[in-house]
Amino acid sequence: MNKNNQSITQEKKQREIFNKQIQEDVGELSQINTLKLDNWMQSYLNRIFKALTKISSTQQTKILDIGCGAKGYIPITSAIHKKFSQSYGIEISLEACKYAKAFSQKTLTENFPHFIQCSAHQLGFRNESFEAVTCIALLEHIVEDNEVIQESARVLKKNGYLYLMVPNDYKNIPFFLRWYYKKVDKKMGHLRHYNRKILKEKLEAAGFEDLQFYTTGHIIKMFQYFLTIIYPKINTPDSKVWWYLEKLDLKRFDNDKGVSLSVLAKKNRREQKCH
């Protein structure tokens, strides 16, 4: 099977997985209400928008979230706090787009995001359309991940920023969690994990510079997770204990021994062909 056929097969598989997950996590479209953020989601949104503060919100700026999910967290949060003048989200699942649009309509009264069904490696936007692109937990699902990075560079304006988050290399994940993540990989259709060296090569080949890496999900994060199972009240938005443990995890962003790897990259030159 050639790579094109592999990509089509993988996208079909992912669409089926995502649509099933929507029903399990959200329920029927008619049941949708105002978007609510769990602590873990609020924390990662804080990290993303803090990293993107270099982009002025006073100008007519646009952000694109590749793989926005059924809840459209990034485009909706951007609209709530007016981080960008326009926000877009794309998904391969039409159902996900419908759900994200419904969440935005329940949550917002103006500045509604745009949700579009299209492939991550064939973005339906003109060159240099956005000041920022985010791609969270998506590259590991894609056969041609280089094409997604190249497309991100294509639709970004010069000096625009790309924020990526991927699963960390297995050897950097705490040993007692590796078996669990292998099960997650199989269930979610993950094709690979990444390390800093691999991401650096892929991003620089696509025209990105000034790479800033972050690693999260260290041992302290696992302690936080198990503590919330024992004491569910710790997971409330105003929990000082949960946010204290979260801060301890984030302070270790230079330590490679974590579950998730993120990178902020600046587009400073024309993209090159990846090999």
C-alpha cells in the first residue's frame, strides 16, 4: 500500500474513532450546553496562550487550530478572551465540527469561531493567512506528518508561531506508565512518538526557527492524577492542592522525563521540502 492509500485508510480509521469517542465523551448533539473546562484543560490552554502572547491582540490577527476536536477548546477560548480577532478550527470529522459549532453557540454571544472539515495535510486556506497555528495531539495520528508541518508553515505569515504538542518518546515516559500508553496508542490509532531531535529536524526543514521546547506530565503529575481518584474534590477549579501540584510539574519543563512534548516554533523563512 502506497503512502497516499495509507493516509486515506488512516483518516477513515481516525474519523471512526473520533466519532465514537464524541458519543462516549459528549453524548447527543441535543445535549450540548455551555463549554466547561476541566483543570487539566484550563492548564494546557493557559500554556498555549501564554506562549502566544508575543502576537499582538490589538491587530487583526487570526489563529488556526488543526484538529480542534468536538469541543473546539482553543478557538472558543480564544474568542472568549479575545486573544485573536478571528479563530478557526479544522477537523476530519464533520460530526466534530458540528459539535464544536454547537458548543461555541452555547458559550459565546459574538466573535464566533469558524469550524471547517478538511484534512490536516491539505488545509483549505491561502498562503500566509494566520499569525498563529496550534496542533495539539494530532501529528501522532497522521501518516505524512511532514506534510502537516509544511502546511502549517504555508498558512502561517512570516514571523507567525506554531505550537505543537505530541506524545514524548517512550524512553522518556516513566517506566511504569509505558504499558498504559501502549494501550492508549492502540486505542486511539497513534502511529508514533517523538523526541526533541526529531521535531527539531522536521520543523527546521519546514522553515521554522527559534524553537522552544517544553515537557510536561512528569512523576508529580502522576501523583496528582492518583490523588484526584482518591479525593475527587481536589480536582475542582479552585483547588489549591491541584494547582500547586500542577505548578510543580510545569517547573520541570526542561526535564525530558515526561509524557507530553510541546514546542513553540517561529516561521522566519520559506519552507523547504522535507525528506
